[in-house]
Amino acid sequence: MNVEQIKYQTCPYDQEEAILLVDPETESMPDTDEDGDLQYYCPAGHHTFSLDEDN
């Protein structure tokens, strides 16, 4: 998986730039929620959210 292609997304709460959460040891495996959706952190709003690629 190429993390660079999915590294940034727009936060659905405040429309700011959010960054993909990854495993701190490998820095290449994205973190996912219990449904397997990618998780992002929005530094502007100090919150996390999941992004369902199917929707």
C-alpha cells in the first residue's frame, strides 16, 4: 500500500487538512478502526475520524 497516496484527507467536521494515522514503528501500515476503515487525525480540531472508502 502506498501511504503517500492516502496520506491527507479533508476533515468532515471542520474542512481542515487531516493526516493519516500510521503504526509508529513501521510508519507504513495505516491505523484502522474496528470496521477496517482508515483513521485520520485533524490537528486543527484536535480530533480523529474514520474514512469509509466505500461511501
